[in-house]
Amino acid sequence: MWEFSDDVTALERGREMTEHSENGVNQEKNVNPSADATKDNPKDLKREASWPAVLFYIHLNILGIYGVVVLFTHTTLVTALFTTLLTFFGIIGVTCGSHRLWAHRTYVATPALRIFLMLCQTMAGQGSIYEWVRQHRLHHKAFKTPDDPFYSDKDLLHSQVLAQIRTLSPKQQKLLDEIDMSDIEDDKIVMFQKKFYWILYLVFFVLLPINAPLEYWDDTVQAALFVAFSLRYMIVINVAWMVNSAHFVWGLDKNFKQSDSNLIFVITKTYWPQYHYLMPWDYQTGEFGNYGEGLTTILIRVFAALELASDLSTISTDAVKTGLTMAVDSGRPVVECLREAGIAEMEKYPKVCRAYNK
């Protein structure tokens, strides 16, 4: 069930990144903007509507929904499969790439895998890896506070929609500028994408997906524009946004009673997102409601089996129990005790098993 990688450095890397708190929540060091709220200038806390973003997302969703109609009326099977493949690439570019690899350093990837994930992330249309990681690290650092750019202190609507169409407040922008990005700046592949992002975006995200159905299998213009582009963009961008908002759906909420909610017939509340905010360096944590069985987790194991990924950071059940016991007995922070227990366990068993040999 719980597994751990074969190298102590994997968990040490997770510890090192969590201590910076930009990469993961250290609850004792979390941003607490409300402590001195009376001293904050209201202008520094205000977020304005970004009208270009508002108009863009309105049009994108209208055209994407129209793309569903076109999918069943003017689209060949080849274009439907092609769109599905590109959608899949865009999603794993965010989940396996921006989130698990670059934001939280949950595993180490070879240059070939990093290039592949960089191109996949470009096909998500969410901006450069650098900016995605920077905002996500602020999201973890300011989790459940008003300074979180993704409104983790409010509700799903704010996090999934309003956060995307509003500018950052001056205070949030200042906090964003303070995020430690030194590890990302040392990654030449990420910095290459950052420098040439709009060229890569235009080629891989816009031109090739639209041109391919027209050029290679003679599909309709409607299929190319509204299915291969608009519908794909709408799906990818909304799924990718859920990396920052899924905790509202699957997270632990003391006010949620499963027996009193019809949502039990639609979703399964497994609470793993809450664990992710506690220990973000675990590669197995699912974005969308599960732990070790999610698609992203399985793909990372496949990458490891192909020797494209290594040092998969995680922690065993016994180490979690030990860490929680240490926290209760000593009164020390839970995250600190869990890290300590995990490192102690991997020092004891340095070559137990590969994470993909489950």
C-alpha cells in the first residue's frame, strides 16, 4: 500500500523542499496575513477583474461547448482520437510535470523525460512552467489564508473560476516575487521554455493541432477549430485548474456529512488532497481524490520502470504511525516528525524496493 524509494536522498530532497515552504505547506511557517490585517492597506489586498481574461474564458467555454456539438456532427473518428491524445498530453504535462516534478520535486527525471513533459505542459496552454510553479508554491505557502491566489480559504467557485479571471493583489504579487525559484532557474529545459514560451505555444498548442486534421486526413474546418482546439483547450484548462481547487471536492471538511449529501452518488471523498498539503513531496498523492491508484501516480511508476525517473519520494504506513506518535509524545510539529520518521526508516532499509515494483 505505502511504498518508499530506494534512496535516502529522495526523502531528504522532500524535506529540503518542504522546509522552504514555497514547495509545500509547513503549517507552522504558513503565511498568516490576518495577524496584522489592521495594518494592511485595503488597496494592497484588492484583486481587480482582468477583463481580457474574463472575455477569453467566456469565449473559450462557449466555443468549447459548441465543440461538443461539432464532435458528434462534423468530426471524423481520427480527429476525435487525435484530440483525446492531445488532451491527455496536456493534462499529464501539468500533473506529472509542473505539479509533481517541478513544483514539489517528488522524483528526478532524465533530460529526455523533462523535454517530453515540457512539451506536454506547453500543450496545456497554462503559461510557462516557471510561472505555474511559482504560483503553485505560493498556493501551498499561503494555503487557507487570504493571500492564496487560488482562494483556498473560500470555495470551489472562487478557486476554480474567479481566481483565473482576477489579477493578483499588490500584496500577493509581492509574496509571489519572494518565492524561492532557484532550483527551477537551474533547470535549463524549464528556462528554455520560459524564454520561448509564446513561440512554442503558437506552434505546439495552436498551429499543429488545428493544421493536422485539415492537412493530413481532410477533416472539416469546424472539427479543427472547435474540437481539436477549443474543446481540447476547455477540457485541459479546467482539469488543470483542479490541481489547485480539488481539495474543495475531495478534501477533508468537518462540515461535510456524506450520509446527508447526494454527492456521495457522484464522487468518493477519500481526503488525499489534505494529505498532499501536509506532505507535498510524496509522488503518490492524487490530485483528484485518490492516493496510490491515480493515473499520474501510475505514469510516474511507468517512467521509473523505463528508467526515465528515479528517487520517487514517498513514505510507508509504519513511518507515518511512528511520526504521528512522535508528534503526540513530543509536541513537535507533525510535518517535522513525519519527515524524521521517514528518513530514519529509509536509512534503515536503503535498498528495500523500487516504487514501481508494487
